[in-house]
Amino acid sequence: MGVTLRQIDRHHKEEFMDANVSEELERFMSRNLDTIFGNGPSADYAPYAIISGDGRTVGFIMVGQRLEEGSYWLAKLMIDSCERRKGYGTLAMQHAIQMLRERQGCRFVQVTYHRDNIAARALLDRLGFVSLIDGKGESIIATLTIAR
């Protein structure tokens, strides 16, 4: 099993209108199209479709950059609820990290997640991210240092 990432453009946005987030994760996420087309994170983000080995779109992930910091951000990893727990999220994260590792100037890959999102924490821990709890806030920033 494998995945590929394909950048989403306005011609493919309809694929994500009906993608379902599981009920347990709904409270952590904004609407898909809001994120993909205009109301998402403030950095320069690009949406990527997560395509399964057999060609099905199983989710998407946002990839952003803050060149002045040497950091890249992964945001809004969303796997359709009927495709969860099949390894697609892990594979997509691994693929996105590798893609960013190859970009010149990438020193860090960062992810922000809600402190109650235990699944996100477990995934990021497995991938080598270090989480920093921000005092009383609900958001946690996890950082993966890219060795050069």
C-alpha cells in the first residue's frame, strides 16, 4: 500500500466537498473547503490530495512555509472517515515530510494540533516530532528538526 500527494487546484475542489471527518475529530477541524480555498491557516499554504495506491482520493493535507524561519508547516491532515485506521494518514505524513526534507532551506517541519487530539499526538510522536505545550492554550506545536 502506498500513497501519492497531488496538489489540488480549483478544478479538483469538488472531490473534497463531501469528504467526511469522523465524529470524534469533527471538533478539531474547520470545514474542508474553507481550509482549501481561502479561510485556512495564515501562512502560504497549498492543499494536496492524498491518493491511495489504487487511485482513490482518501483525504488531503495542507503544506505551508515560512521561509524567514526556515520552517514548513503541515496542517489539516484529513482522511475520509471510511478510510481511517488503514495507515493513509501515516503514509501521507511520511510522504509530505520527505517532500519538505528535499526543499532547500527547510530546517523544521511543524504541526499545530489541539491538546485533546490524542490520535494526532500519537502519530506525531511516532514520526519523531517533539511537542511543546503552550501553557493554558488549547494548541500544541510539534516540531520535527530536519538534519542537514
